[in-house]
Amino acid sequence: MYDLVIKNGKIIDGTGNPSYFADIAVKDGKIVRIGKAIEGGARVIDAAGLVVTPGFIDSHSHSDNAVFAFPDQTEKIEQGITTAVGGQCGSSLFPVTRDLTPENDAPIGEYGRTSEVLKNGSSYFRVASTVPQGSNLVTLVGHGALRKAVMGMENRPSTPEELEKMKALLRDALEAGALGLSFGLIYTPGVYAQYEELLELAKVAGEYHAVVSAHIRGESSNLIRATEEFLSIVRSAKVRGVLSHHKASGKENWGKVTHTLRMLQEANDEGYEVYCDVYPYIASHTSLAATFVPSELHALGVTKVLADPAQRAKIREWILGKWGSNDDFGWIQIAMCKGYPDYEGLRIPEIAKRHGKDVYETIFDMIHDSDNACSACYFTMCEEDVKTVMAWERTMIGTDSSVARGNKVYHPRLRGTFPRVLGKYVREEGVTTLTEMIRKITSMPATVYGLRSKGQLHEGFDADICIFDAEVIIDRAEFTACWQRAEGLKYVLLGGEVVVEDAVYNGKRLGHVMKREAL
């Protein structure tokens, strides 16, 4: 007797091979048989007219910051994500070698009020792996977290001794279960690091045959130069590289992705292994402070800096020099603002009118009065670039998001990324075929990140499975109605059990924080 049998489905196995019709039998969390006319299932799902694929893999997420406080991972599993790769953009929950701040204390919740849980990779995985999740999670270790643990927020090159401490923390994390290393080179304190520091840490990752991903130093006017730096690290350290959420930001930079993708392809042609990921939207999302406060001032404390009128005046001049006096920042929509929740979902010009100040003072007030807990969506990209990046043969798909964590307004990619890719960009836009897109969201990230038992519908693989109507599936989450569930996603199975029906999660926590050595 099988635990479950999926009958009559159109199988797309994740490898890029042509689809075929067959039944799938599941037992003890594994796919144990694929064939015709399989009988004997304790539960039977009739998938006639539907597509059956491996569970989707979110190749670029921040779900690791929710594993303790929001383990249901609801917004992930309800769009078909059965495994997410966290710890991206230089940010991970660990290591924390100093006293916890409100920023990294809150995600731990009931698991502790000291830094013991997060002090290194060993302590993190020891605890996190015991907390059941609504979706599986693997994680990288963030360079920003390593640097902060050793040097705090100091804006200077690391000393040889400090670099050795970072290397030791990185080795501990990789041995404990981390998949690799991530850089976040526009965020503090990662932005303060020089090339030599990045290269030396990447070499450590290379010792473990681990992945190195990078939010590069710039995605606008310096996109090509920043891509060159990352590829230099990949070549010199001889590591597998992933360029994060590849894009060209700002109208004057649209089209540059054609050049940067050619650069990535050249590295592959030379024998290196380089990939990228992308999210299917023309708006990015990050904090207001990362955009409107110069990085060198972050080390002083953003809230403290913005309490000083003289500093505000200097920052205003910096903003004017960067964007000019005619920009009203109408391309920015506030997603989260702790100090002014009524502003969430609104664009900057409308907020300034309500606030009764010009756009600069309004932005400064939002950041200061929210104690830097203020983020926004930035509409700076173009559809053609999104399609160009998505079509490249080595592009994976990522949400670049955590879960809602109680927030009412957020980037819709948090909920709609994968249904949007399958509906808008495959069915409607024809960017690539359904079979090829399934490869990009299943077996490709499984291969890149070493998820050996996931990403394919083959006997012996984990029974993480999505069943959907390819003629219907689409995202419904919008920038002003981000909470809306997808359509056309009929079933999601995790470890062989149904956890989602009609895009609604049933609350079963069958996922885990997975360790590298168990992959």
C-alpha cells in the first residue's frame, strides 16, 4: 500500500526532458514508483488535465529570518515553494558574537534573549534544525554578519587578525550546515569591505566546494564594473558563483543586462561555473536608509545621524547631487514604516503632502521616527530587461523575500513570484517554455546549491511536488493588494503529504532547516 498516488498527470520531471503522462506513487516521503496504472494508494489525487512537477525551489530568499518566529512559512508554501535558499545579500541570522539588538533579538522569539542561539553556525543549526517548518530551508552565511560579528559597523579595512576571525566563523558555519557565503555589497557593513577581504573569504568557501552569491556593489551606473569585480572573485577563488537578482536600475541603464549576461557567459565558456537569479517584477525592495543615507554614515547609527539637522542638510545635498532637484521620488512606494503605518502602500509625493514637509524632510522623518524600520518598493527597472535575464539558460528564480511576518504591506514577490513566472512570463509572454522554466525553478537550483534529493520527479527523490493547471496558474498579489493568493495551484506536497490545496496552507509543518552535510 502506497501512502499516496497521483494519477493521470502530465509529468514535467524538472530535468528539461519532454513531458509525459504517468502516475506517481509515494511512500515514507519518497517517490517510490512512476508508471502507468498504479493502484493501491491510501490517498489518490486525480491530476487529469493538470501538470505535476517537483516542488519549486526559491533560489534567493530571506526566509531564514523567519525560522524561529514565523515557522509556518505560509507565503512560501502557498505559492509552491517547498525549499528556499536563505542567508542571501550578506545577511544571515548568525553569527552574532555581541549582545543582541532589537533587530536580531526579535527573530529568535521564545528561543532565547541572549546571543547563544546565534553566536555561530554550530549553535544556530543545533537549534534551528529542531524547529518544524512549513517549507524546507537551507541557508548561506552572510559576509555582512561575519564582518559585524568581528568588527561591528566600523568603516575601514579589516586587519589580518580580524580577517582570520571571519574565516574561522565562516568555516564553522560551513561545517555546521551552511551552503556557502553571500555578499551584500551595497549594505553596511559589507559595503566597507575591500576586494582582498572578499576574495580571501571566497577562497575559504572554495575549500568546501561551496557556493558564493553576491548582491554586487551596484546595479545602476556601476553595474558593469560591479559585475567585473564579482567575476574576478569567482575566477580567482575558483568558486561556483551566483549573481543575485540581476537587474539594471534606472532608465539610463536599461539594456545593460545584455552586456553583463555576456560577461557571465564568457566566464562559463572559460570553464568557471556562474549563474544568476531574478525576480519577475520591475520594482525592487529595500530599506529607505540604504537608498537615502550615504553608507559611510550608517556606521554612526542612522537614527542618530538623522536627529542632527546639520547632518540632514548634508544628506540633502548628497541626494540632490545624486538625483537632481526635479525628482519627486514618485517611483518609490512605501512598504513598511514603523513610525507611520498609515503611509504604507503610498508613493512619496502623496506622503509628503500628508506629512506637511518637502520630500527630503519627509523621508528623513520616516526613517528617524521608525528607528530605521522603514522599507520601500522602487520602480526603476524595465520589462524587457526582466525578460532578457529570465531567458538566459543559467538564470534561476527567487522571491528575494522572507514571509509577511505580520506586515500588512510588502512587495508582492513575497507571495506571487512563482505563479507569476508560470502564468505571465511563460504562458502569456512566452519568454521560455514551461518545461524549461520548470528546470529553472527545480533541478537547476537543486544542482547549484547541492540539494541532491530534490528538484526532480524520479524514483528515490523526496516527494516534494506541485500540481497545477498550466492554463490557469497566475499570481494575484499586487503592490496595493499584496496578500492575494495565486490561482491555479491545486496541490503542494511536502515530504509526500498534502500541505496546500487550492493555494491554501493547511498548517502542517513538515519542513526542516536542512544542514549542508545532510544534502
